[in-house]
Amino acid sequence: MNLFEDLKWRGLIKDISSPELEKKLNEEKITFYIGTDPTADSMHIGHFSSFLIAPRLAKYGHKPILLIGGATGLIGDPKPSSERQMITKEEVEKNVKGLTNQAKEIFGFEVVNNYDWTKEINTIDFLRDYGKYINVNYMLDKDIISRRLETGITFCEFAYTILQGLDFVYLNEHKGVTLQVAGSDQWGNITTGIELARKKNDVELFGMTMPLVLDSNGVKFGKTEGNALWLDKNKTSSYELYQYLINSDDSCVIDYLKKLTFLTREEIEKIEEEHTKAPEKRLAQKNLAHEVITFLHGEEEFNSALKISECLFNGNIKELTEKEIEDGFKGVPTFELKLEEKIIDVLVNNNIATSKREAREFLTNNSITVNGEKINDENTIVDKTLLLHGKYLIIRKGKKKYFIGK
């Protein structure tokens, strides 16, 4: 299976600008780029699903360049419904630095910042050297622009597509880039770059988009309760990422294995066969979590995430390190720990039970564990001897509901 066939099998091709691209990818060695605007100082898992195209093509001898949009990020890609809120120059600079370091660390390829070649272009030169080549009617036909015409679109947003086209032209002139790859929502910006290069320099450039990776509800992959899953493990721990991936819907998980891992077709088809026979074992989800987390953070981080998950499931809390406790109980209801209180008072005072009567029922029914140990005596005193690492009191009510006192 050649490169193009592999990309098609994985569902990674939505649009291509020319049929010639297939031959170029299979038979030539080309330089391409993929970019992102610095709306935060870390990429999230949605970026990861797109940026994986870089090592995929590099494996076949193509040269990737990763672009951070220090200039385009100051403008903002038009949103379908309203104007994107601008962020300050200081915030953009901070985000560019964070993304640049992260992109180099995770992917190891050359990273460029479009602010470096855009900052010296004055308004007159921008209009003469770039604006004159792009017809307004051509821009009005862009899907994202046409959808905003009724509600209104500023000239700032309107010009964004030319700025991104400028990037494509510049990278072709200075880095030999002939292909831009992006998510399907960037097709209009890619084709502007192709058009600009054709009219300005009489060269043919190519574009390819990938379908957006969605969950079973049609929501962008990696969006959970309105929050992104960050690639920075200090923002989203490997355990949180593990929990998201291990809970992937059966209807989507094979698609994720194709798009988010480097497992071969034979390996994925074997996993799919075994997963279909026994979906309750979550073999596909386990492989997905292992491949993604080890790629991003390494085997040790994956093993730690797996350990936390197993300890929480089995109730073996005492086996966890302080860091693993902090990662595993992030977002769990927290209360201020007061020593020398009876356990029944701890339960009531911290809303773990609604009354002493209910607390007694929990304790009598062996529904309360403290740091992994069953407690059924309501007069048990919470003192330092009960604490994990001298600071944590982890209470489990029933099988899954946790509370942590510190």
C-alpha cells in the first residue's frame, strides 16, 4: 500500500486541489506545511489529530514545516457566526513561544512563525503585492465569508484569507514548500494561497485537507464538557487523557485508531476483529490510549495513567504516589481536612452524607472506604495515622464517588 492509499484507508483525505497530488506524494519528495494560530500556549488533542500528518508524510521522505501564526493570530480566522475576540499582542507572543517549544518537543520538525515575514510589510506593499491578485468576488464565494455576509464581516476578518495565502507564497519562495495540509475548515484559505501563487509567481501549489475528527455526537474530537484536552501534561494530565480515550465510543474507536496512531492496517484490522467479539474488554480503546499517550508523553506516563485507573477501580489508593493522587483526583470534590473529628462528623460536615442517619447507613452497609480501607465504626477518629502521605484523606462512597480532604 503506497502513501496515498494509506491516507485514504485511514480516512485522512477530504479534498485535494489536483489529481497530480497523488503522484507527487507517492513518487516525489516534497516540502509541505501545516499551521495553527496561537490562541493558547498549548496545542490540544484536536491539533494533535491534524498535526500527525507531519510525521506520517515524513516517514515517506517528505519534509514537514510546522507554522505558528504569530501574525494571523493577531487577526483571527473568521468564525461562522460572529467575529472572533482579539487577543493582546503580549498574549500572542506568550502563546507563540509555548506552541513553538511544544511543537519542536513533540514532533521534532522545523517550526516557523509567520510574524517574522509579515511584520515588515506595510499597508501599501500588502495591497500592491498581494491584494491586487485576489478578486473580491472570488473572496465572497468563500464559504466562511459568504455565511457572514448577512450578519456582517469586518475588513480585518475579510483580509485573513489573503494573509494565509501570503504565508503559502512566502514559504514556497523561501523554503520550497509546494503543499499545504490542514483540516477541512481551512480549504478556503488554502485555495487562496494556491490562487495567489499562480497569479503572482506563475507557479502551481497544492492543497490537501483532512476531515475533522468528531465524536459520536458530531462534536470535535477532544472537546469535553466545553474544555479542550491539552497536550501539555501540566494542563491535562496523562491520566485525564487516558480517561477520555478509554471511554471512546465503540462506533468511533476504530476510526480513531486509523487517524491517531501509526499502527498498521493489519494491526488495526486484527484489533477490530477482537474488539467486535468482546467489546466489553475495550481492547481497541486500550490500544488507542497506549499509542496516543506514549507518543505524546512516553511509556512511563502511560504506565502511571494505567496504574491510577486500576487503583481507583480496585480501591488500592495506598499504592498511589502524591503526584498520582493529584492527577487522579483532579476535579474530585475537595474539602478542608480537620483532624480529630469522628468519621461520622466528617461525612456530614462535608456533604458526603446529608445527615448522621444517612452517614450511619453508609458506614453500617460498608459503603465508606477511607484511603482504601473499609470503615464502619462511626466513632473512628480521623487523625494523622489515617492520612496518606501525611496529607490526604480520600473517602470513597459506594463504588465510584470519591471525595478528597487535604
